[in-house]
Amino acid sequence: MGLFSRLRGRRSARGDGRDPAADLRYLRQWVAEHTGVEAFVEPKTTVTEVTVVLVAADGEWTRRRAGGDAGARRLSERLNIPVYDVQKVGYPQRMRDYDARRRIERKRAARQELDDR
């Protein structure tokens, strides 16, 4: 028995933790709570399956499994949002801007916490 075979066996015995219905509920709720949402389909990699990134008008984003390319297209139809292939169009600038703003806010909060001590 190899060193990692126990871990692999245990993981497969528990299942892979997927719940497509829960992912769909989450994404529906996320779309309802945000404006100007667009979907960006990310390709399958050696580590992850096909995923979809939903990006709101302000740049806030979330990522979930998509159930393959066809699943991503069906998802956009169900949620009534536009869908783009991230390999063709790239990620929107507003997403990068949002991440940059959040990084600045975290640094400020950390500095403030140190100053308050």
C-alpha cells in the first residue's frame, strides 16, 4: 500500500462533494443580489473541471463548477445572463480592479489594526 493510497481511498469513499443543485441555487442567488452580471467560462485544467466565473458590474466575482461547456451555456440560459469564453475575451478589467481595491482595503485594515494596539 502506497503512502497516499489511503487518502485516495478515503476521499473516494466519501464522494467528491459535488452538489450541482446547490451550485445552481448559489449562483441564482448571487445573480439576484448583483447587477450587470456576466458569465466567463474557464477551460478544464489538470486540477479543475470547466468552471464559470460570474462577474458583477462593480467587479465582484464568484466561481463555481459549470458541468462542462454545455453546462456553462445552459447555466447562462437559466440565469438569463451573457456568457463569454475567457480564453477568447479574457477577464474583464472591472474584475481586476475589484481585486486591487479589496487588496488595498485589506492592507489598510491590517495597518489600522496594528496602529490600534
